[in-house]
Amino acid sequence: MKASLKFTTAVALLFTVAMGMAKEPKLNLIPTTNAKGVVLTVQDVTENTTITLMDSNDYVIYTEKLAEGSKGKRFDMEQLNNGTYYFATEHDLKTVTYTIVIEGDKVTIVNRDEKVKPYFRKERSKVFINFLNLDKSSVLIKVYDAEYRLVFTETVAEEMIIEKAFNFEGAYSGNYRLTLEDNNRVYSEEFVVK
């Protein structure tokens, strides 16, 4: 039992260190005080950082891929009707969604929801996946081949740290896709076996 606890602690520490070494952008959204809008401030933007503004029906109003070195952006919401909107920032490690309510000339940020994304790593003929599953929900992992045939599937439940390694050393050459589904969100990574 003690050995198992030590191993789990060591794995959690390694996972935390690996995630900490990755360059994570710092994004913050605040409402403007004198106009109907919001201001996004950013630091350490990576090339894979995107922002999206959606209405309550998930209709995309605005989307942009941020350039490295971006510092901030002001969003004018004068033309938007009263209602609930969602402002999402996404990069390699996580997605942060802000819930915004517009009433008259007032813009209020009522919620901030942060979702950690799985970390995929490719090394020669192996693919590794790490996922911090804080709520210990059921996670579905699948591997598809180039013809979209299911090659592997597994449901992992009640685990906070999910780690899987896939060895494709003896597999047929071609394209493969590894997917992880968590609470109706699907993350995927494509890779080539030679």
C-alpha cells in the first residue's frame, strides 16, 4: 500500500513538473469601466492560442488566433444585444471560458471555467498521454487507424491522474488518431507510424 502511494505521488509530481515546464500563456478578461466592452490582457502567448466569442446558442461571433508577443486587446460590445455570451481562450494546456452577461450598458463577468487538456507526447514509435482528471469522471480513450477503424478503446473511471503509453513498434504504417473524451469534450492527436 505504501509503495503504491509513493508511486502515485511520484507520478503526480512528474506530471506537475512536465506541465509546469510547458509555456503556459497567462490570460485575464476584465470588463471596461467607461464603455460597453471587455479587455483581454495576455502574457507569454504561444502560437496555438486562440480566442472565441460566442452567444448562448454557441454561434461564433468572433474568433482569432493570437500572435506570439500579443499583450492585450479591447473588445467593443456596443452592438451586442442583452443576454449571455461566452468568451473562450484556448491553448495547448487548457481552455478557459468566461461567462459574460450584458444588461443595457453594463457588462459583467459572472463565471470563469477552466478545463485542463490532455498532454500528448510522441517519441519514436510510442505515444504517451497524460491527463489531470480532477473530478475523477469517466474518460474514454480511443485509437483509430487511417480508415477510421477503431483499433483500441478503454474507459478509465475514478482516477485523478490518467497516464497511458501506446507502443506502435509492430503496427502497420499509416496515420493514426488518439482521442480522449471527457464530459462531452473530445481531444485528439494525430500521428504517423512509419
